[in-house]
Amino acid sequence: MPEKARSPMVRHLPLTKFRSQLGKVIRRVHRDKEYVVLERDGMPVAAIMDIDEFEDYLELSDPVVQHEIELSREDFEAGRVGDADELSKELHGIATKASPDR
């Protein structure tokens, strides 16, 4: 059975506590993929997330990437897509024919 996606844990932390627990917080953000909202006087002022997710966020914010995603969505909705297993078999067949050992 496929693994169910979990919602990321969001923790709120006062800046003063964050300063004293920096290493621990960074480990949890990276290892457990938690989000940490830093607060000053009870008001959110910044957030921390794992670098891999941040890079994904930046990439998805790129207009060129957004355009490519939209084109892919249009292809999918129009039925201009193929089956991944069939593509894999086709590529395997091409690689087998091109192999010098055969």
C-alpha cells in the first residue's frame, strides 16, 4: 500500500528560545522536515525550512518552470501522454539493440 503523505509539522518558537536551541532546531528542520515559525513578541517574523524544499520552492517560482508545468498539464488533459512502463520497455529495447555485446 502506498505511503500516505503527512502534513509537515509547523512549530512556533520565540526568537529568544531559538537562539539558545539553534543546533537542535536546525537538526529537526533538516531531519524531520519540520517548519519553524520564529516569533518576536508573539508575532511571526520569519520561517525556517529544509534547504531541499526551499530550492524546490524557488524552482517552482520560476516562470519558465511554471510554463513547462502548464504545458505538461495540457498534454495530460488532452491525452497526449504515454505509459511509463511502456516507455521503460521501449528504452530497454533500444539499449539492448545498441549494446556492443549483442
